[in-house]
Amino acid sequence: MQRSHSVVMGYLLWVFGFMGAHRFYYGRPITGTIWFFTLGLFFIGWIVDLFLIPAMNDDADRRYFEGSVDYNIAWILLTFLGAFGLHRFYMGKLFTGLLYLLTLGLFGLGILYDYWTLNEQIDDINE
């Protein structure tokens, strides 16, 4: 079975898990948002997630399609350079990539939208 997500990437994003990065990566935007606003559910949920990442990874691998756009690269670009739209350029969305570049990710709201929907965006491209 091809793997769309990586356990290694999950643990790397877990370092920023008190902001919910790993939960967004694994397609869990609601709990990612809760982690973001509560600092990883007051750091307790963040520590518990250290043990839950392998199961979250397996679930994401079953839900999302591997294809020409790599989830890991797109998530790295969004997490570290999202304000410049590089993840959108990578996915072939040139117009919105340029728009993000000129508006710092549509003033941050576009970045939040992409945290919620990036897996589905990639999934649509890869189908």
C-alpha cells in the first residue's frame, strides 16, 4: 500500500503540536483548531498525541490518495512558508499562489483555510 502521509513528518509537526500542526496534517482540523487555541489542550493532549501519531498516520493513509502532489512537501511549504503561497505554487495553483504572495496569505486567513483543507485539495489533485 502506498502511503500518503509519513510518521516521521507527523512527529516533526508534533514538535509544533501545541499549535495543532500534526492534527491538521492528519486531516483532523477541528481538534487541530482546539489544540491551536488551547496550546495542545493545555499540553496534556500534546503529550498524549506522542503515542497516537502511528494510528493517526494509518487513518490518513486510508483516507487520502497518493499521487503527483506529495502531501509532505505541501505541508512543509504551508507550515513554514504559507504566507508566501509556495504550497499553492507547488500544487499548480499559480493565481492563488501569487495572490498569497502579494497579501501574505490573504492576511493570514488563507493560511488558516489551507490548514483546514490542504489534505482535501491535494486529494482532489491526486485523484
